[in-house]
Amino acid sequence: MTAITSQTFHAEPVLPRFARALAEVVHAGARLLAALWTATADTRADAAGDADRVRAMARAWEKTDPGFAADLYAAAGRHDAQRD
């Protein structure tokens, strides 16, 4: 009688592991970009609020010290120009 021996090898394909790792890297990069975008938007909003607060302070000083108020208005304008 003849005996036939059959062996089955189970090897994991390399590509799915690479694809999974690549997907994780791309996903992490997307999260990083989203976080940076959000942080930049928040900074711009805060900068606009800063300039508005300086203008409010300038309005408070207009009657008592117009020169100082003009300096504050100029500083707020420069701040807006740098932000854009």
C-alpha cells in the first residue's frame, strides 16, 4: 500500500500587515493635521479677541490721553496685519 502525506503550510501574507501599518500611519497623520488645524484656528480667534480688547482699552483712554490711545490703535492694527 502507498501512503500519501500531505502538509499544509499556513503563511500570513505580508501585504495585509503592511497595509494595516500604512493605514495606521496615515490615520495618525490625519489626526495630527486636524489637531494642528484646530490649534491654528483657535490661535487666530484668540488673536482677533486680543486686538479687540486693545481697541476697547484705546477707547477708554481717548479722552484722557489721546496719544496713548492712538498708540494702542496702531498696535492693534499691526497685530491684525501680522495675523493675516
